[in-house]
Amino acid sequence: MLRSLLFAPGDNQEIAEKASESKADGVILDLEDAVAPAKKKRARQLVAEFLDGHEEAATTICVRINSWNHAEQITDIELVAHDAVDVVVVPMVETEREAWHTAEMVERFETCKDATSASLFLILETAKGLANANEIASAHEKIEMISFGLADYTADANIRSTENRAEVLTQRALLSNAAAAANVQAFDFATLETENLDRVRADAVAARQMGYTGKAAIHPTQLEPIHEVFTPDREEIERARKIVEAYEEAGEPGVLTVDGEMVDKPVIESARDTLALVDEYTSSVKSE
């Protein structure tokens, strides 16, 4: 489970190296929006060099390829069939067919090159994509994460952005529900205000409340508030442990009471999920 992914332009190896050494759970080497058309070939060369030197990286390595209707997507897919790549990020996904065919192409190149299998992280950035979220999220077994692309979506749907994101509350919830239904991770969009950490934190809090489990970042300074929000705090951990311990000590009944509140199966499962995250994020748990 990833809490944070830090974007780095594929044509800037220095920034990519710094991103991979940051506190982010993973880095996204971007071959799409962050790279000008004239520099895409050079960006692929630099990303290839980066991948060759990071086959045993401690961090999660992701590469964002170009979209389904882009002439260079196949070339990108051939590149990401590499042992160093953990996640292939696919932008502008609009249909189940696109998602399935992209996953199949990645899988075929991995087989041809005898490369390690990577998972897929799909970004839904248009009204059409969001309308097909349920089908897209479950289109292929390689899909493990989906995200909502705020900037492109609001432009596509002719929506004016506001500070509190009220205009996309329903859309964010729809994507979270699609992720839950498909049993994949819902990942929040990157906050574009790089110096406004209160905005980053507010976006992260809202996302977590809606079921998102992580958030993208475009600057290392955004990582701290993201990790604070998506890492269970001490109060959550103690509450989860109390619920699980009480349940087990009571002989695993259908329903029990903990601190005056009724606890049933969904609450118990949520508590266990929290403790599982704690095991995964041991080094990052907040101390208040």
C-alpha cells in the first residue's frame, strides 16, 4: 500500500535521482505531461538509463507512459517492460477496452523481454473516463490503483475549480467507490499549490475521509503532510488494537460492545486493516 508517489520529469535525471532518494513511498518518472514533445525521445533514453541503474531500488519505481491515443505509447510500453519498473502509470484512460488492451500490451512485452511483471495505475481525467470508472477499475488483473485527474477533468467538463473542491466532491467519491468495488487502491490527485502545505493537507484529509489510501505529490515538501494524513496515528492504532483484542478475547462473537459502542464485523475488519497498515508503515507512524 502506497501513501505517496512523487512525480519527476523523465527528461531530468538529476530531479529523478533526488525524487528516488526522497521520503516518498515511490517515484513516478513522467514521460507524458512533464516532457515537451520534442524531448520525449531523449526522455525515454534517460529513463532507460535510470531503470538500468535502479533494478534493486528500495523505493517503488513507476513510469507514466503516454496515453492510449498517443503515437508513442507502444514505444513507451516497450521501455517499461523492465525489471526495475514496479508500476506502469497510464493517463487519460476513458474506457474498459483501453484499460484492458494497455494491460495486455504491457504483459506481452514483459513476456517477450522476460521482465518482471508490473502493476498498472490508471488515471481517469475526463468526463467519459469517470463515467466508466467501475468498468475501468476491474478491466484487468494487472490494475492495482486508479486516480482522478483534477486539472484535466475540470477542463474537459468545463468546471471551475474552487478552493474547497466542492465542485468535484461527487466525482472523487465515485472514483473511490469504483476502486473499492474492484478491490484496488484509490489514489488522490497531486495538489498543484507546491508551497501551500495547508492546501495539501486539506486535500489529503478530504481524500482519506472518502476512502483514498494515498496521494500524488509534485514537490518533496508535500510529502510530510501527505504521510501525516495517510499514516494511522496513535489514537487510531490504540482504538484498533482494543477492538481486535476485545473481539478475540470474547471468542469472536457476531457483535460486542467496546467502550460503550457496538462493534460488528465491518468495524472489526476496519480495525484489522488499520493494524495491517501499521505493520507496513512502522517507521512512519506518528508520535503525536
